[in-house]
Amino acid sequence: MIVVTGATGNIGAALVRQLNASGVPLRALTRDANRAQVPSGVEVIEGDPQHTETLKRSLDGADRIFLIPQAVGGTAPVLETARHLGVRHVVLVSSLLAQTHPESFIGRSARKNEQEAQDSGLAWTLLRPWEFASNTLAWAPTIRGEGTVRVPFSGLPSPAVHPSDIAAVAARALSEEGHHTQTYPLTGPQSLTPREKTQAIATAVGRELRFDEYHSPQELRRIADEAPDHTAQGLMVPGVCALESPGALSTVQTVTGSPARTFQQWVHDNSEAFN
Ligand SMILES: NC(=O)c1ccc[n+]([C@@H]2O[C@H](COP(=O)([O-])OP(=O)(O)OC[C@H]3O[C@@H](n4cnc5c(N)ncnc54)[C@H](OP(=O)(O)O)[C@@H]3O)[C@@H](O)[C@H]2O)c1
């Protein structure tokens, strides 16, 4: 039995579909069962994952857990309960910033979660995704309303990863042998600038979109200098990456046997959000 936390989210919803299609018994954990669009046959556990009672109901009889720290409010308490209840393997969603920018706010927090998984007494697999393609959903309101992508700065080229590919790697790690003690850095297959992503969305929706960058480089430097630690080091604006990426990596293809999905594929899969 596999327990999927964050089951209504970008990765979790795709993972539930993929595992269910391959016939693996699983439970989906959510705070709101009405929002959980899970396929029939999937057991849904509703409750607050920060409550021990919810965790016990979810993990009882399970042997593997897919863990999104943000969805459960932390890594260590969940894994402690999991170990007590006999869970043997955790697949943890971390961040590639743990590797590329370990001193950044997100990199430090991701590394702490990883360490807690590694110290948990369970077998572990770490997933380190780069920026998600789904971050560009933050652009949907101004695309729909004004035909514009409005961002504070133009950002760097970035190989955004399709959440379904993170799910595909997780599905392999949860259901095959050979993934214990493995760390998987995950990216999409090509680096695109925000302007190029805007063009990809424009092509998919069939209309022109404006790209409006509203700070000069000088203004941005001042904002970064005055910003708190995490903003200054990352300037994390949804869909706009300010951090130099590692470039496109081949891990998705190596683990799943299929090429990583393109950003254009993600837009195709989610085009209704921009219409
Ligand atoms: N976005 C990126 O670019 C990026 C890059 C690298 C790593 N990551 C990591 O990927 C993970 C996010 O994955 P995801 O996008 O699949 O997750 P998500 O869709 O943001 O959220 C997953 C689920 O967590 C629950 N949740 C969301 N916000 C919450 C909150 N404030 N408090 C409690 N529960 C909350 C919701 O489930 P219910 O309401 O159904 O309970 C939600 O469906 C994070 O660990 C993040 O650090 C993200």
C-alpha cells in the first residue's frame, strides 16, 4: 500500500492517476475530499496531516509513502509516525536548489528535509525537481484578462519540469526495486526564457500575448539588495527564474524510459487555464 500526500496537488494528482492506472493499491491524503478528483477505486483519507490521528489512519498498513513536506507541515514527525507503523520506504519531494544553491533559503530548507528523510530509519529516494512548468499558472489571470504576461524582470532561461514527469519518476521509485538511496535531479528537456514560455502559451491559445517587464535592472538590484534573504537570493517569482539553472538533465528519460515532457506539452495539457 502506497500513501500519497499532497494528492490534490500538481505532482500528487498526476501520481495518483499513474499509480492507479498500473493497478497499485494506494491511499490519497487530503484536507478536503471534495476537492480530490481521484479515480474511482482509490481510497481517500480526509484530514489534517498535522494531526497524529489523520497520519495514523493514512499510514496504517502502508509500506511506502510519497511525501511532500509542505503538504504535511514538515518531514520528521510524519516519518517518525511512519516508521512506528511499519512504513519501509519514503520518496521525498525536495528541490534541485538543495544541490545548485544550497545556501539559498529554499536550498537550505530542502536539504534539511532531505536529511530528515535520510535519518528517518526508512529507505529513501530523493526527488530534486527544478522549477515546475505549472508555476506559469500564476500568469493565467492577466493572460485571460489583458492578454499580457506582467513580470518584474525577464529572468533567465530555465528547463521547467512538467509535474507529470516528477510523478512518473516517483511512480517508478515507489513501485520498482533499485531506487533506494538514490537522488534524482529533475528538469524539463529544454531551457526557455519567460519570453519564450509566453510565446509557447500564445501559440497554444491562438492569440498574441504581450510580455511586460516592469522593472529596470537598476530598480531590481535595489529591490534585491533590500529584500530578505530568500528573496534576495532567489527573486522567486512564479514562472520567472532568477537563478542560473543546471541546464536540461536526462534523469526523467533514464528513470522512466520516456523523454521528459516539453513546456509546450505542459501548455497543451493545461491550455484551458489560459483561455
Ligand atoms: N513549484 C516549484 O517550482 C518547485 C520546485 C522545486 C520543488 N518544489 C517542491 O514541490 C512541492 C510542491 O509540490 P506540488 O506543486 O505538487 O504541491 P502543491 O500542488 O502546491 O500542493 C500539494 C498539496 O498540498 C496541500 N497544501 C497546499 N498548500 C498547503 C498549505 N499552505 N498548508 C497545508 N497544505 C497545503 C494541498 O492539499 P490538500 O488541500 O488536498 O490537503 C495541495 O494539493 C513543495 O515541496 C516544493 O518545495 C516546487
